[in-house]
Amino acid sequence: MPNKRKPGALISVIVPVYRVEDYLFRCVDSLVKQTYKNLEIILVDDGSPDRCGELCDDWAKKDARIKVIHKKNGGLSSARNAGLDVCRGEYIIFVDSDDYLADDAIEYMYADIQKTDADISICDFVPFSQKAKSHNTYPKKKFIVSGKDKWNYIVHSKQHDIYGVVTVVQWNKIFKAHIFKKLRFQNGKVNEDEFIIADELGLAEKISYNLKPLYYYLQRDDSIIHSFSAKRFDGIDAYDHRINYFKKHNLTEYIPNIIRLKITHLAYLIGQNYHIIRKNEQYKTISKRYINENAADAKELLHTNLSRNDKIRIRLLLSSPRLLNIFLKAKAKSHEKSSNA
């Protein structure tokens, strides 16, 4: 008789599920069809008001590897934590329920983390909408980081830098389970990835950037990151969490760059959404509070070697968010014209 292939380590795949009735089949179907078979697929029905809970139960009847948790709605962090509390795998993967994986995604990431003995292996993602897919265009040479180099892409990344994005998000990674032995996501936060990433990197001795495009990320117009609410300021709080982490672990040399990222992020957040903020008293109050709380750091930045445009954005943030909105619109139009030329 031929030798049977060893099943490999058990891998837990945690999928928070909430109001994704139109996308859930595609997501779960991509998981059950994975070429790597030794999976524990945990579907966390986070109190979804549609048929998602019923659909999860139907999937569990079809595949014994699927486990379903039904819980009161608590948000993405709460759902991921619920999965972490019961998972048994030696490795952990998070998948958002409106996204899906390439058929060999888990096999490839597992092979990479085994070969490199990394604590985290990171793949690239393919953004797609209902209309089209668009591959990220950046150098995808594989590399490994360890020691202080592991902080590079959450400390030195510029706004929208792709290496910063692939580092921070949770859903394009395979983790060794020890990372989450005690660590959990902060409940109630929109930017939950931003809050936890420093703690994860701190617990990882080695990170492998395999950067093969394996994860398909749906860009929905109705998603939180494409809409505005007061919760968007959680992203600013996440930088403060990162600053406190570096203070606690005597990594103070990284703090100036985190402050720079925080202030430029605040300028974009308020400037780009000023047309919404100015019509809502709550948003205006919150915006003023964040500007006031960060004014001292913003003024300090004006004396550093920031670009001319960044200095203009910061000055306008402090003096006139309305003019900042106009400035950002003008820069966007200018960039669009040059791109189409």
C-alpha cells in the first residue's frame, strides 16, 4: 500500500461572521477547498441579524472540520477573541467573512512558516470589488526580519505604504499559536489591527514576508474604513497605544516616528472628512479635542525635516480644517491629472 501523506499540524481558521449573507458561501467554500486539509474552521456568528447564523450551521453539517459559535453581537474583536478562546490549533489564521483565500493559501503559508521557523508568516493580498481585481504593485521578494528590524514597517512606513499595510492587518498571516496564549484583541475598537500589532511583533522572534498573493480582500463601499463615524478616531488612539508600548519596553527611539505618523494621519482624517464633520456637533467636538490634545506634538513636528506638503497640512490642521479640506482636494485633483497625463 502507498504511504499516506502526513496530515501536518492542526491549523485553526477563525472567521468572524456578521451581515455577510451575500459573501459567506464564497468565503467558507474557499476554506473547505483548501489543499491543506488538517483544519479547524471556526465560524463565529457575532449576533448577525440576517441568515448568517443559519448558513453557518448548514456548513457545519456538511464538513466536520467546521465549528460554529453563536454569540451576542460584540464587534470584530469580540468575535475573534471568542474564536481564540476555543481554538486548538498549533497555528492560527484569521479570515474576514467577505473575503476568500486562494486554494493553496494555507498550504503555502504553512510550508513557509515551517521552513523559516518564523512566528508569523505574511502573504500579499489582492484587492477586489464587485467590478474588478487589482494586484498590488510593489517588490515582492521574500525576506525575513528579526530583532529590531521587525519594527520597521509599523514605525517608518509612510501613509498608505504597502509594507505597512501587509504588516498591520491580521487576515493575511499565519501565526504560531503561542502569540495568542494570553494576547487578545481590544473589544469595541474599529482599528483593532492597529491596536494589537505591536504586541504581536513583540512576541515574535522572527517574521517571514513570503508576499505571495494568496488572500482576496473585498473592498466594500459600506465598510467601516470607507465610511466616517466617530469610531474612526480609534485609529489615532491606536498610535497612542503603540507609543505606550514602546515606552513600556524601552524602545523610545521609535516614538518620534510614531508621533509623525499619528499627526499626519489625524490631518488626513479630519481634512478629508471635514465636509461631514462640520455638519455634526459631536464630530466637531471630537475633532477639536483630538487637535488640541495633539497640538504640542504637531507644533514640534513643524521644526523637523518633514516635506513641505506635510508641514502645510499640519499648519492647516491647527489653524483651519476647512482650508485643509480644500488643500487636500486640490492635491488629489493635481495627482489625478498627472496620473492621466
